[in-house]
Amino acid sequence: MDDSIANGTYEPVDGIMPLASFTAPRVDYSLHRLQHYTATAAEHFQNYVLFTNYQFYIDEFCRMSHELLADPESGYEAFVAPGNLITQSGETEPSCGTELSKLPQMPAYHLKRADGSGITMVNIGVGPSNAKTITDHVAVLRPHVWLMLGHCAGLRNSQTLGDYVLAHGYVRDDNVLDQDLPTWVPIPPLAEVQVALEDAVAEVTGIDGYDLKKLMRTGTVVSLDNRNWELWDQSELVKRFSQSRAIALDMESATIAANGFRFRVPYGTLLCISDKPLHGELKLPGMATDFYKRQVAQHLQIGIRSVEKMRNMTAERLHSRKLRSFAETAFQ
């Protein structure tokens, strides 16, 4: 049981080619892992997946989900929380499931639609290891897209706390996928996802055209595997960031995008700048609390709006040809 089919290293026996990217044992393994890590059954996962690295986003997602669930025109039929706690449309409390005494490692929440076109949001915590773990397993469900919505460090002096970063390239210093996907493989931006995210930012903020560039910058995101990177030699870091033209830094986005590329799952990243360590603006407790209150709701609203836009696309349009290798399996 391995990922040789998805990785493009599978060598067929007797010329028999695989029909899908994952074998049955691999799928079964991931279905059990999803229950373990998220405390929700795989059957509740929706085709549009949002990943975040802060519980603040989950709290806001729960609030927004219950508002949408109360709207009979929204198309959403149920909300599922860890423990498989299911709140049906028209209800205010869960009607079934188990209340958990402690949350799992990566809790998942599902705003469901009858056809599976709802939204799943997962708090993956901090670091590329978690990002790889959850996307390794969600990939077997073959979602239509996954997006990273989280916080990052701004690397340019012209950026302001609360500005958005739309990633169109990645520096993969996360080191968790190097054996599966060599770092020389480029991770391209996907036009359909990029446009949906940019349009959503413009609609939610009410800013468009050239003025949007003052709020949202498009560029390269660095993902590291060291949370205390600020303690490294700054001159070497600044040189690397400058050479890569990087505009932001986090620990998860490149991993999520790279695994999306590897598994042929459309991907995108929209981050919000919460600190600027290179310029003396550190994430201190009081500042962080005020920042979260202001920005989380808007950022999440943008993510949901972008999902709505992609939901209106045909699957053929969203599943970009950029993700296809020379010889693809017969089934998605």
C-alpha cells in the first residue's frame, strides 16, 4: 500500500494499468484516519474543503453555518461537528451524535448540501506535517477543490497588518513532501481558483480595480518547517526571500498546494497578514486578539464566497488540465 500511482512511479505488472489513483486498501486506510483525526465520519465531508490554522476561523465558520442553515433558500441541509453531532436545517441543537469531552487533533466541521457540494472546514493546527497528513487522507474523497485560509507573516515593508496575500507560487522549505514530489517540480497557480478568490475579495471588501492591489498582493509564499524562524540568521533569510521574490511566509500553504498538485485536487491559498517580524511588527497577545476580531469574519466570508463561485463552474472547468500527467487513470 503506497502512493506510487498518484506519484507517477507505479510500474504495472503484465501491462495492466490502474483504474484509479488509489488502491482499495489505501482508501480504506484513509477513511479510518479521517475519523481518527477529525472525529467526523468520512461520509460527511463535502466537495469544497477549507483548511485553516486557527480555531478563530472555526468558531466563525460555526456561527456562519448556523445562520445559513436557518435560511431555507441557502440550499444547506445540515451541519456536522466533531462527534458526528448533526444539526438539521430548521433545528437549533444537534439531534444525534456524541458530545466529545476533548477535540481531536484536527477537528472538522461540515456544512452539508444534499449533493455533497457543501463546505467542509478543518482546523489543521500548525505545521507542514499536519498539512500533509490531512491532505493525504482527504485526497481519497476526490474533492473538487481545497483552499488554505490562514495567517501569515508579511515580508514586504509596504504591506499592512490585515492585508491579504493570494499565492501564485511557493517556496517549498517545508521538507515533508520531498520524497513524493521533488522540489524541482513547479506548483502552478490555477486560473479558475485564482480568479474566484480575487473576485471574492473584491466583492466582500467592496474594493476593486487598481485599488484592490493596496489590500491584496499576489506573489510567492514561503512555507517553512520551523516556527521559530525569526531566531535564524536574518541576513541569510532576507537574501533567500529576496531571491525568491517572496511576499509572505507560513508553515502550511506550500504543503497543501503541493499535495493538491500531486493528487490532482485543485488548490488555492488566500492568507491574511497577522505580523511582520522582519519589520518589527510582532504578533503580541493584545494585538492578535484585536486583529482576529476584525479580520477573521471577513476573511472567512471571502473563502465561502469563492467556494460559491467555484460551485457554479462545471467540474471539467475547475479540474484544471495543469494537474494531468502524461498518462492519467481512467477515473478521477
